[in-house]
Amino acid sequence: QFKPIFLGTVHPRSELAQHRRVVNSQKCVRAGGKHNDLEDVGRDTYHHTFFEMLGNWSFGDYFKDEACSMAWELLTEVYEIPRDRLYVTYFGGDPSLGLSADEECRDMWLRLGVPASHVLPFSLKDNFWEMGDTGPCGPCTEIHYDHVGGGRNAAALVNQGSPDVVEIWNLVFMQYSREAEGNLLPLPQHHVDTGMGLERLVTVLQNKRSNYDTDLFTPILDAIHKGCRAPRYQGLVGDADVGRVNMAYRVVADHVRTLCVCITDGIYPGFSGAELVLRRILRRAVRFCAEVLQAPPGLLASLVPTVVEVLGDAYPELTRNANQIKDVINENEAAFLSSLERGRRIIERTVQQMEPSTNFPAEVAWSLYGNLGFPLDLIDLMLEEKGISLDSAAFNELALEDAKRKAGGPEAGQAGSAGSQLDVHSLARLRSSSVPATDDSPKYTYALGQHGQYEFSPCQATVLMLYRDQSLQKEVGAGQRCGVILDRTNFYAEQGGQDSDRGYMIRLGQQDVLFPVESVHLCGGYVVHEVTAVETLRAGDQVQLFVDEAQRLACMTNHTATHLLNFALRRVLGDSTEQRGSHVTAERLRFDFDTKGHVTVEQLQQVEQVVQDLIKKNEVVHMAEVPLTLARRVQGLRAVDEGYPDPVRIVSLGVPVENVLTCDSEAAMQTSVELCCGTHLLQTGSVEDLVIISERQLVKGISRVIAVTGGRAKEAREVGQCLAMEVDSVSLRMKQRITSIPEMQNLSKEVGQLTKVVASTAMPQWQRKELQTILKALQRTANTAIKKLELQQAEKKAQILLTKYCNQPVIIDTVPADSLSILMKVVNQLCDKSPGTSVLLLSPQASGEVLCACQVSKNCLPTFSAADWAVAVCTQMEGKAGGSPVVAKGSGNAKGMQGALTAALEFAQSKL
């Protein structure tokens, strides 16, 4: 939330930039990445995947002195926690990094009256906080609480994983930045970030020994007991917790809270990022429900009303979404229970085949992890129960190989623009040197010409600074890639989901030397133009900027179309349809939104029609900057959850901005009104057309549409019409009486090819769905017709052979057949009409291959096996065969056919 402030990248005009002191409570999920508590949850009584973090923050305002004194006052005077039960830690220094002990912090605690025996130094691991591998960081001081007390000195138990002495508050002093090379640099401004877990605080205030004994958890634990066959929760841990029953209670109680909060906030179990973490949490909870608590399916979802009862007052959105949460949990539980049973069998079988005292094979674990979606900690737990370890080194090697493969190799994913992102120290230097933020208002300076064409004016600017290799420079040589900071620009920097402009700049008076601008980024109010210098570029140079007009206009078209689409989706699907994300490029637009189910063909058509109507009206696109507080009062305003500058830009279609700002105005309810910094068309008619070419559910509850506009939309409609005509043509031919199997097979193949083309071609999505439904039915019709024709042909051939052999116990012969399928049907027909007969037929093909099919009478089993018969015959023809004791098939080479017929007869005679 406040990371842009720490990094210095926050826009100076945003609400966020105005903050100096903040207190808040945050919903936190800690189950992945650097700060990962997932594997600890359930093993002890104080770790959680979801917890409520109480925090106070200072952004360049107060620092260690005030932070420590305020924390001590709150705990000892307001909450009246006994002082003798509190211990504080501080950073003891790290000579390898050149960091001395934080004596300033230590002395502060001593001045507050904390006994020296309760003020303890710790190393980098415990008392130096970092948000990631790079970025702001600093020493921290932690406050720990001794649950036992009684006058004892518990200093030796601090940071030792004891459930009796637990950290309750962490005060982080952000004073360094960790660079990519690993070194630490002092931050230009010092910040404070403190965090106290509500669950641990409640445990102290309610005089409990465990978070799970507080009223945040006991109702959930009671509900678990009612729904399972396990004994009541006793709070046992470690070896005392026989069968891990108490651990299971804690896992399920914790995880169901996490699931409720995340699903309500629009995060669903999925296959990447946060969704993948939530999927692992759900599957871990399901496994403990099923295998440890012996609970029937559905227990997890049945706990949702209890969680809502506990947390619903603080988070009313839980109450509104209770049914949806239950549906998502039940659906995912059913899928996992199926793969859990399969995975358990795989582990059992592998363990039985393993040599004693060996590690579980990494490739089997990787298959469970990748193919069945098993969280790694579940695999570890299953193996731990059997006293077996995973070959972790080999597993990590497989994971690394997979990551490289997905990234396209070790060098993949290194964005070329990364070098133009200003670091926190360069931003501070720009500000301390009074380098003004870039005036990017010229990006909105464009107009419609006499003939309806858009006219973009060039912009004259001065180079203020250059940025290369993470440092500010006054000069960059020819051939070097760098970031160019100007006093003003007409280039749009990537933000708000819209791609950045491209184009070029020239030096004044040097028209023939073009400096291509490849991308543009906004960082802390400075617009950085990524340029490869064709000649030496210096601070102070006067330049003229030219945007790529075609690319800019295409982005403008698609961004305005995105607003039209957002409005149309809400109009058709209901006002509860909320935007979840968007991305606008010159080629297409992408829009993610909440949905209660799959979007139907009819709804897609209706959405496109609403957009068409707005395009035809050629509404004026009104844009104006207004104070943020005033903008937020607009009824029906569409705004995504992100920081906006103040003043903020309002984009309104068809209704002047001053009208939507009028008190009690409902004008915004009837049109599209959004907070948006993007560049837009001046009239909606320029969109020309919009076609939704893709719609799919990303995860349950969130859909993604991709759409194209203008010429691309027209092309998509034309392609759709052509494909519809092809499908009609196939439908007509399918209705004709076709008696030739090859002809029907060709028609079936044509349907298959059309199905692939329809699935992959850019065309209206509603039309794609319609054609896919028709093609699916046509494929079924073709398959049925082929089967029927083959049966008819097989019956005729079988009748001829029956007449020829007249109920003999064995029939061995050659017959013409176009496919192995027909040959097999002839064999089946013969055996059906003469149950006591065993049949083997060969069919030579024009290609030189010989097909083989056989069936053995059930009267001859088990002595006579069809599979063995076919193998004996096809081996004579240098071929292969396989099947069951009753039926088998294979193929071979025509050169050995006579020998195969002889072998067939000899084999049959030896078995009868």
C-alpha cells in the first residue's frame, strides 16, 4: 500500500504523497514469497496465513524516539500489560555489511524504563527487516510477551520459537535501500513501519496462552468439532498431539478464515501468483479435514457462516458473499479430493518399491506437484508420516529447470525498460537538486482537423537529466541506451493500463538526426523517455518531440472503447459488475470484471449492441481535471482501487463534467463516467466498431474479455461471416444421403479442421460460440454416420464369411476392409452370430500394410487368448499387436502374410 512512498515513486500530486502519519488495520495473508508462514501454521499456536495487522506509519516525520515511546505507552498504560512480561529486541549489528549495533534504539528503551535484562540484541536474521531481495529496509525492534510471567526472567526464550514467549509488535525503521548488487545505501528519508498482529494482541488481552483459545477462533473450532468425527480440540502441540488432530483443527480454522477473506476480495484458487497460493491453502485444509479429522466432504464450506459471524461486523462484505464463498470452496474441494486419493495411491506404491533408507524420488514428487496440483508441504507431510524424506536437492533442480523453461531461458524476462526505472537515490537527488517534475500536460493537446482527422502538435522541451546504469548523468555517448528526463513532454507514459507512446525526438536545428523513443515511464512525477542515443546527448539540449500518431490514435480509440465496454457490461450484466483490471494497446483492449457465471451468447451480443449504439450517437468525450474529493462524490462513478493524483481527470461520455459534478445529479448513472489519466478520442464515433473476440473465465467469478475496434473489428466480422458460410455449407452436405465411408470421413475431417479454425481465429465471440455448438453437433452426426456405414459394410462381409464357413469352430481368412475399425466390426459380427467360433481376419492394404483383428470364443477361455493369437500372427509379419484375452488387433507387413495365415491356424489348433 505505501511501498511507492518508501521507493519515492509516488506521484507528488496523489493522495498518497500527502501522508505524513498514518494508523491503519490491514488484512494480511502471509503464505508465499519472502515472508511465508504457511508451513508453520497448525504446528504452533501463534502463526497464521491470514491475520489482521495493526500498524502505525511515519513517512519522513517521526522516527525511533517517538515510535518506541508511543508503543510502550499504548501497551503498558492504555492496555495495562504488565511491564515485567515484556521484552524488547534490537539490531545487534553486522560487521560483514559494515552495520553497527542500533544503540540509539537500545538507549531509547532503557530511557523508557525497560530493564537492561529485558533489552536484547539480535542478528540480521531476527532484527533487520526487508520487504524483498531489493528495496527499502532497515533495523527493527520487536516487543515480545511472556505468557507465563510470575517474576521469572524469560530472556533466554526470546526468538527461540517458544509458544510461551511470543513477538507481538515489530517496529521497523526504514533507513536503507538494498541494491541489486546486495549493498546497502542510506535512504534519503527515514520512515517507520510498525505491525502488531491483532490475533496475538487479543491473546494477551484475553489472558489466553494461545491465539486459538481467543474468541476469534473458538467458535470456528467448535463448528469443526460438530462437523467431524475427531475428539474435541485440546490445544496440544508437538509429540503430545497424537495423530496431529489438534494441528488439523488449527490448520482448518486458520485456512477457512483465509479462504473467506481472499475469495471475498476477488482472489480465487487458481494456477499462478496469489491464486496458486490460495489453491494450496485450500488443498492443505481439505487434506486435514479428510484424512486427519475424518470429516465428510463439505465440512470446510459449512464453516463459512461461523467465520462470517466472527468477522462479519468488521468486514460486512463477507456477509454479502457468503454463498459465493461456499460455492467456490465446495467446487475446489471436490476436484482436490479426487486427485488426493490418486496421489495417495501413487505415494503408497512408490514407497513400497523403494529401497530401504533412501529418499523419495524427486521426479515422482514433481509429477504430484505439477500434474495433480499437490502443494509441496502436503507431500512433505505425507512422507513425514511414513518416516521418509524427499530428495529436496533433486526436486529444487527440477523446479529450477521448469522455471527456466517457462521463462524461455535464463535471460528471458529481463525487461529492456528496467534500466530506465529511476531508483530511490536518483529520485532523491533530482528533488534535492530542485529538478522540477515533468509537465506532461501537452500529451492531452490534440484536436480534430477540418476533415475529421486528429492533429497532434509537436512539443519543444529541454533535456534536464539523463539516467543510465542506475545513476544520473549529464551526458550520454552515441550508441548508449538511456533514460531522458525533460522539463515537458507530449508523450504518454505507461500507466492506468494504457501502453506508453512511441516516437522520436530531434535536437533543434538538427532535423536529420532522430533519437527513437522506445517506451516511456512515469516515476515519482518524472517522465523517463527510453532512448538509444544515435549521437551524444547532453543535459541542456533543446529537443522537439514527435509521437507515433498512428500508435497513439489506436491507443486512444481502444481506451475510449474500454470505457464504452465497461458501461455496456454493467448495463447488461448489472451494476454489481466491477472492473478488476484492464490493458490497452494499439492492437486490442483487455478487460477483466466480476461475474456470477459464464457470459452467454445473448449477453455478448447485447453488450456489443450497447457499444454500437453509443458509437452511432457520436457522443462528445468530455474531459476535465477536478479536485479528488469533489470527483469521488459523483454518483455511479467508475473507479478502480488505485491511487489517483489530486486534482484528478474525469472522463465523461456525452455529459459535460460540470453536469455530473452537480449535487444530486444522476447523469453519471446513465452514461460512462470514470476517473482516468489516459488519452481518449474526442468523439465516440471514431471508434467505428467494437467486436469482442474472446471471453473466458480466468477463475471462478472473474471473466476476461478481449476486444478489437475500427478496421480490426470490421475484419473480425467479415472473417466470422465467411466461417459461418463454410459451416452452413458443411451442414447442407451432411444432410445429403452419403453412402461412401471415405466421403463421410472426409466430411468429418473437414468439420474437425473448421473447429480448429473457429477456435483460433479473431472473430465475434458470440458467433464463435454459436458455430462451435453447430460444429460439435455436426461432428457427432458424422461419427454416428461413419459408424453406421461401417456396421452395414461389416454385416455384408460377415454374412459372406458365415455362409462360406458355416459354424466352424475357427475362421481364419483375408477380407478387403478400408480400416482396422471396419475389420474389427466384421470380426465382432461373426462372433455375435456364431458364439462358439473364434475368428482371425487379415486385410491387406494398398500401402503394403496388413491389418489384423481377432476375437476368441468365451468357451475357449482361458486356454486360448486373443492377445497371444494376434501377437503370434503379427510377429510373422514383423509387426505388433495387443489386446485382451477376448479381442485383439495389430498390423504387419504384406510380405509375411502367407506365413501369418499358417501361424494363425497352427496357434489355434494348439489351443483347441
